[in-house]
Amino acid sequence: MPQHHHIFKRLSHYFASALLAVLIFSFPALSADTTVVGTGSPTQDVPNVQAAVDKGGSVLLKGKFNFGSEGRVKLTKNIRISGETDSIGEPKTIITGGFWTFYAPLPYKDAPPSGKGPIVAVSSIRFDGSKGTPLHFPYVSGLDIRGCTVTDVIPQQVDIEWSEADTLAFQAGVIVGNRIVHTKGPLKKAVSGTIRIENNRFFMENKHPDSTAGFGVLTDWTTGAEITIKDNIILRTSRNGIEVLDNTRDAKGNGSISISGNRITTDEEGIPYPHKYGPNGIVAGWYFDTRGGANFSRNNRIAITGNRIEGRGDASTGILLYANDIVATCNDVVMGGGVSARGIVQTGSRGFFANNRVRGEARYALYCYPFESLKATANTFAWTELNDFTGIKGHILLGGQVNVVVGSVPALLDKGKGNRVVDTPPCALPEVDPEGESWEPVE
């Protein structure tokens, strides 16, 4: 066959795949290829939904479904799963129970996949009483979760050792990556593509917050993924409201993280795993291997803006960061008075922080300090609003080098070198064409 035929064939396959992704993420639920009506019986609901998603395309779920204590639907093909909504956009479709209710499994348990995973979209479904998490995606090449509600997640025991036991009680609203199914480390290229988690509600209260690792959104160990976590409501998490850690850029430089417009409230108690600081609002960067956060070619570009976080724990942190080159602007952090609590923590370098607000009471509002491979150097903290903040030890602590604080600081503790404060108020540009003034010299 001539070479141009091979090229044409590859291009045709590429455009077909791209078109399928657009169709999965864009078509409304009313155009579903398959419709499944809930029966309330696990022996019928689970196989009925499994048979529908095995066809691929789009599936509309109507009514109430019961997945029992162990029911699970495996997603191995490109699929869009939608529920019905009421007149104000609330999910009418309900799935009760299940253990990893919607699950995109790895093709091989302990080895990186050789190809790309399915493209998955789930929207407008209420998940109630699932075990571990209702939404678990260790293997996808595109993901869109929006308009869903998650309540009453039952913690599962995960084979992760911690100081109190051989296993860890764990729950999450949604999991992206192989953090739970392959705990030894990231599997390269298991999760890639565009990841969007938007306009969902995760109610994560549990009975034992001091011994349960509870998360709203957990997105760890992706490769080259363009991640957007936006406009979600996340309540009563006992570990991290949003955790986005050790996500690496691919060989082509793809990979970014945007966390914006979320509303997060932590529990008052939290599990001291993997460290004592928690429960926290947003945790982002590199923690398992902090060298990645200091490596420009590996480190995803992270932007955190317009989030509102309420840290209620004695050792809570509003925003906890482990990477260089992070941009964090216009976030509103409210701290509940914990003696070990901190508003915003930066361990990386060259970060840009502007127009954030920290309110309430905590040990510090801003805490900039090195951690392992991260040196807390050359950060800029501009115009942080601290008018309604009470610092137990102070307002700002700087432990790194050549960091700059722009704006007035009521109480600053400098334990680093070359740090400085530029007491300059926010400014506005003059008018472009001022009236009544001459810009020419007058003789």
C-alpha cells in the first residue's frame, strides 16, 4: 500500500478519536444511545448498567438504582453516562451503594499500560452510600465529572501502612490516578488527557475523622494531564478537600493544573496521616517525591484562584503547596483558631501570590519555609489582606531566601536570608487621557 494511504489512515483514526471525544463531552443526555431505568434491585441494576456501558457511546440513567454493598460497573470504553435533572438542575437519578461504583480499571495491576485508557464523562447523578468512592478512575485518557452529588461515602480499608495500623481507612468523592489500586507509586501514562471535575457537591462527613483519610477530590500521579477542578462544593473532609500531588508533565511538555472557584470546609478533626497538619483545604504540588516540584521539566504549571476555604481543625492549613512556580491569587481563607493552624503555606520557590485574603485566627496567615527539595526562595506575596486576621504567633513567617512581601505587614517573623518587605499600597493607573491637563511643557 502506498505511504500516503498509511498516513491518511492514521489521520482518519486521529480525527475519529478526536470527534468521539467531542461527542462524549458535548452531546446532551437526551441524545443517549441507550437508556436504563432503575429497578431498585442490585441483581438487575448492576448488570443492566454494565451491559449498557459496554456498548460505548452515551447512556442515560433514569430513576433510582441500587448497587448493593459490592456492586460495580467497569468502564473500559469511551462512554458518557448521564442522569436526569429536575427543574433547578438537581440530579434526579440516584445510585445507592456500590463499591467503587463507576470504575475504570487498569489493564494490568502492577505495570504501566501500553495504550491509552477510555474517555469517560459522568454527569447529573447522585451517589449515596457507596464504599470507598463512587467515582474511581485509575485508567483514563480523558475525564469529565460534572453536576454530580456524593453523600455518605463508607470508608474502606486500604493497604497503606500508617503509624496507628497496618491499613488505612479511606474515602473520597472522586479518585483520579492509581493512588489506591497501586500504592507503591505512579504508573506512567495511566491517566492522561483533559481532566475536568466541575460543579459537583461532595459531602464527606464520616463517623471517625481522627482515623479516616477523607478527601473530596483526589488527583495524584497523572502524566501530561490538563487538570481543571472548578466550582465544586466540598464539605467536612477529614484530610484534604482537594489533593493534587505528583502529577508530571509528559515528554512534550503537556501538563497543567487549574483549581478555581471551589468552596471547601474541612472537618474539625482530621487524621494525622501522612503528617500532623490537617484537615486541609487545598494541597497541591509534589509530596511523595519533592524533587519533581523543583524540576522545571516535570513540574506541572499550577494556578489556584478564587477559592473559598474554611479550615476548622486545630492544625488545619487552608492552602498547602509543595512546588515551584505556583500562582495563587484572590483566594479567601478563613481559619477557625487552631493553635497549629496556618492560612497559606508555600515550600516551593518563585511563586506568585497576590490579592489573597486570610481571616479568622491561626498560628500564621502566611508561612513560607523550605521542605526537602523545595527551598522557599524568591517568592512574591503581594497585597495579602490581613485586616480580619489574628495571628497567634504572628501574621507572616519567612524561612526561605530573597522572598518579597508587598504591602503592610502587622507582624512579620523573618527566619531566612535576604527577605524584604515593600510597604506599598495597591495602586490604580491614571486615566489614559486626563482632561484639563497639558502634557506639553509650558513656556
